[in-house]
Amino acid sequence: MSDEKQNNRFQNPHYAPREVEAPDGSCFMVDPMKDYFSEKRPKVYEPLSLGLLEKFYNWARAESLWVLGFGTGCGSIEIPPLMTPRFDAFRFGVQSRPTPRQSNVFIISGYLSVKTLKRVVRSYEQMPNPRYVLALGSCTINGGMYYDSYNTINRLDHYIPVDVYIAGCMPRPEALLAGFNKLKELIKAGKAENANEYVKNFDWYKANQKKIIKDWNMPDYNW
């Protein structure tokens, strides 16, 4: 079955072309698959050739981490305490944001199921570059106690790249802060380039995603 037929097989009616009435009473056609999403293949954003300027940019990026939390299990309980006075993540330049478009750090905590993987991929692809991923907890990293479940994802890094792994069941907030500090080191050293690796190996990642997500009803590019 071709990719186009596979997509149409599970096509959400909401994505079908339809006529829409504007506030002024005029009507026009909308094709959500083309109008709401980009059809352009992602591109690599290479570091600047001027080393000193790139180092300054990396310092600024490391000191301004805007976090999108994706919690599916008990590991996500450890994220809210970071913003409390006891741990005060704000002093590290860490701030939580409500949408992917405003975030550059994606924390995935708890087990990932086949159903939630689609939401993870879509959220990750909507984040602006450069973007970073923290895998929080054993369930996210290797499936944890659900490693042999029929609907649990065991290798997150086969579907989106991971910059820092924070092991534990559950990791304490202190472990999360240590993970942020490690991420800062990678960014300042110019080694947090997994967003570009995702683009370079895009076909491999996309093939892995489609093997798991059987009801693929979204475009390949969610930019």
C-alpha cells in the first residue's frame, strides 16, 4: 500500500478539504493538510562559521531553557516541584511553557505508548530549532517495568533524538536539575546538535515512527 493510500485510510474527517465562510460572508476552500502544515522537507541549520559569535549564541541558549513537559506517568510528578522555592529552577534559566511553539526543551517522562507516540512526534516537530530532548525516568528510556508490554515504546531514541537521559524510577527533582546542567554543558560546548541529526536521518526516524503508529493520519512534516 502506498503512503498516500495509507494516509487516506486513516484520514481524519477534520483534515478533508472543505468550504469555509469568512466573517465578511465570503466563502473559500480550505485544505487543512496543505494550509495548516508545511509541505517542505526540513533543513539543517549549521552552526555559524564565526566561532566566537556561535559560542555567544550557545551561551544564551543554555541560559534560556523553555520547557515543554510531556508527562504520561509517575515521573511527571517530579517536574512541578522544580518551580517551587525549594528547588527554584528559575535561577538556572529554566522556565516552563504551555505550547511546543514557545519551547526549546522537551521533557518526556513516564511510559510511552503507541497511542501517545504520535503526540510526542507532532509536538517535537512543532518546536523551533535548536531544540533538545530530556528522557526522564526508566519507563521513558527503556520501558521500565512495562518493557514487555505490547503497547509500550522501549526505545524513544529510535523515534526522536534524545540529548540527555535522566535515569531512575522516579528520578528526584535534584536529578532533573543535574540533567539540565548536563544539557547546558552540551549546548555551550556546541554538542547539542540532535535537532540537525533528526533532519539528516529524517527518513530513518520517519520509517520507525510509521512502523509503530498504525493510524498515521497526519502529514510527514509538522512544522
